[in-house]
Amino acid sequence: MKYRSARGQGLIRLLLVFAIMVLINVVASYFFTRLDLTTEKRYTLSETTKELVSNLEDVVYVRVYLDGEFPPGFKKLQKSTREMLDELRIYSNGNIEYEFINPSENPDVKERNKLYQQLASKGLLPTNLREQGQGSESQQIVFPGALVNYRANEVPLMLLEDQAGASSEQMLNNSIQSLEYGFANTIRKIIQVLPQRIVFIEGHGEADENRVADISRDLKSFYMLDRKRIEGKLNALDGYNAAIIASPDSLFSEKDKYVIDQFIMKGGKVVWFVDGVTASMDSLQSSEFTIALANDLNLDDMLFRYGARVNHDLVLDLQAAPIPIVTGYVGNRPQQTLMPWYYFPVVIPASTHPIVNNLNAIRFEFASSIDTVGSATIKKTPLLFSSGYSRSLITPARIDLEIMREEPDEKLYSRSGLVMALLLEGEFTSNFKNRLVSQIADNGEIGFKDKSDQNSMIVVSDGSVVMNGYIRSTGKVVPLGVDRYTGQEFGNRNFILNCIDYLCDDSGLMAVRAKEFRLRLLDKTRVMEEKLYWQMLNTVLPIVMILILAVLKFFVRKRKYA
């Protein structure tokens, strides 16, 4: 009887446990939750991202070209990408689907190269991956990117973020922490029914279509893009969300300034790429030197009122892009050597602001410094600034190639943090406040506004930052940010796209770029030195401990039952 009673109680307990598990699963199907136990909450999506993907009306299909055998670093990026897409899929109610593709799996070389060319034409750039081991080196072409499809639209997304001066581990870590923003921002843009409108302002000697063709192509993927002359027309900028002023070289009339001013007062965003000086490399083709002069655009009073002053000076930085210079002759043939040209500063972003966080270095040409001035109520955030080995020259200044043949005096390059890109945020005061006659200021049809609501703009002290190279004889466009002498690609493109995204983003998604993961790396030197010790400790010690416990148990049992 006791045996039957115990058996019945055991059966009841088993049924009870089964019923509790079923109940928990039923409840869990109605109340979804996830726990993230990491310190930096790396597996927790922002509320903005959750809301974005939960409101998808159709399927977003993602093809990730990160399948195959990779070194541990890229395996980590592959795994993190898969985990991020799984997280997005959960909150999207099944409206996000994905597949991982190995573009190198096809044994047919011609077909494989054809696929490589297709991916490159769509904006996915290959990476030549080299992995060094003990006495060996492997080489592999990978496409660390994805193609995001929504209905009839397809947009490329690069998953690997290059960054000058960073180790491969740091670049991979930065890429992993940018995954949420990359996917969410791409999805936000690709599903927009009515994309925002951006305009390149013309009529003051700004860069022509050929010189901004590369960035225009990228902007057209997500925004409606136009070019327009103001010509004093009050409604010239109506209907646009943002305006880009790219390297003007002529005076702005007061009428055009008024139109831009009122565009800002009524909520329009502006990115100013204005040069403080006029200087050109063309003048150095036939001469060893040229003169840099102040670039008067009649914008100083306007920018001053908004909180910035682009100085009429030249920033020189020992951290600079190289150009070829004749260093000698072999017979009658000149020998050229690439040497740093201090007038072309290379700025490695040091700020953690979302616009420049983890960006690759930005290339400048004949840039000026920017001072923060004006109202204390305007928030002024430096985005890009010179290195610790820089200086500035007041114009007119002599630009001489001879400076490259001499060893630089570091005492002269003792300044640091010269601001070259500045974000302004707040309620801007009109440049025409208290300057208009009452007939205009009080005219309801004109609708003059002397103060803006909360608004923002960005001032960059170099027009070349937004300009790509252009070969007129062939009509070829050199990609933006690519150095014509070294082939190195700088971060100019991503910087400009981030500027526009930040100014036009009303969802708060840009803040996700500030999300930071901690880099927990092993000490490689110590790993190599102590490799055998830790291998023995982790393989032999557990076996020894099991044997000791077995011997102890044997003697305990022997003593107990002797």
C-alpha cells in the first residue's frame, strides 16, 4: 500500500509539473519579455527602433553577404549581425526576413567574379581580409555588407566600418555597436512614403553638379534632391526640409540672405560648407608658391548671429594627406615622392557625438578654423577639430611647396583643437531682426519671423569636404573621400550623410549611434607566453579533481561498509 501511495504521489507531482510548464508557455505567448544581463545592454534595442520595426506594413528582406569560413573577428561580426536581425524580427511581428549568402561559394570563377561586380555596382565594397597565424597568412575577399529590400526598393548597407588608426579588433567592435543604427536607419529611409526634400543652393559660385555628383547619388537613395537658385525669390526654398551650401566663392546678396534666414527661422536645416580662404592647387602646377586670400562671401554677420565665425585663416596640421613632390632627378627624369601636405589636414574624429562617433578620418583641403561666438543660449558642439600638432596662418598667407622639403619645427605646430566643423542647436535669432522697415516686418503676406523654434545647423570650414574629384577629359567621377594619390578612402561621405540624417531625423534614431560596447580583448602576448599553462590547467586539472573525488568516495564507502 505504501508503495502504491508513493507511486501515486509521484505521478501527481509529474502531472503538476507538466501542467505548470504548459501554463507558463501559454502565459508567455501573451506577455513577451526578454532579459539582457550584459553590462552595456548590447542586446537591448532602443524604444525608437522597436517602434519603427513594429509598424512595418510589409516584409523587409535582408540579404547578408557574410556567410562562409572567417577568422574569429569576422565570425563575431557574423554572429552579432544574425543576433541583431533576430532581435529586429521578433519586434517586427515577422515582417523582417533575412538570409546569409556566401558570394565566394560558386566554383565557377567567371560567375563568381560576375557576382562580385554586381555587388560592387550596388554599393557593397569588398574587403581583402588577411589573417596572420603562427608562421602562416591567409587571404580572402569578403563583402561585409547587406542588401536591404522593401517592396521595389533596394539599398546597400555596409556592416564593416573602417577607421584610421584603429586596430582590427576596435574596427570590428565599432562595427558591431553600429549594427542597430545601421539597420534601423536604413529601414526608416527605405519605407518612407514621402521622403524629405533637400536642395543644393546655386547662384553664388557653388560646386557644380559634377563636383557633388557622388554625394548626390547617395542622398537620392533616401531623399528628394534638387538644385535651385534663390535669385531673391521669397518662396524659393518653400517645401524643402534642408539646404546644402557647398563651397560658394561669390557674394551673397541681402535678398538671398534674407530668404535663407527665413528658411531657418521657419524650421529649415542648413549645412554650410564655406571656405574662409581662397586657395587652389592649380596655381602650384606652374609655380612653387601661391597666395591664399580671404574669401569674402558677405555671410560673416549672418553666421555670427547664429553662433559661429569662420575665420579667414589657414589650418596647417602635421597629421595631413600626402601629395607628390619632386625630390630629385635621375638623368632628366624627375623623381617624385609622396609627402604630407600640411595644408590638407586629416582629422580623426575624437568626439562621441552621434554624427562623428567611430567615423573614419575626414580629409580637408585649405581649411579654416571656426570660433564659437554670439548668443550663449545656442548650444555649440565642435564635431571635428585639428590634432595636437597644428597651427593657423592669417591671410593673406604664402603657400609654398618648399615647406615639404624642410623638417617641421614642432614648436610652431603647438596648437590643438582648432574647430573645423561645428553643430549649432537652439532658437536662432534672425539676422534681420530690427533691420527691416515696419512695412516689411509687419506685412502678413511676407510673414517675417524674427526667431526660430528649436532648430539646428552645421558649419564646416571647407567646401572640399563635400566635393568629389572629377576628370573633365573623360567625365569620370572620382568617389568622394578617395585620395587620388594613395587610393585611401576617407570618411567624408559618411560624415555628410550623418550630418543630413541628424538634421532631418525627427524620430531620435540618430542617438542610437552613441551606443557603446566595451571592448574586452585578450592580451595576445600573454596568451602566447602562457598558452601551454592554461591548456594544461583546463584539461588536466578537471581530470585530476575527478580522480581525487573518486578515491575519496572509495575510501568513504570502504570505511562505511567495512
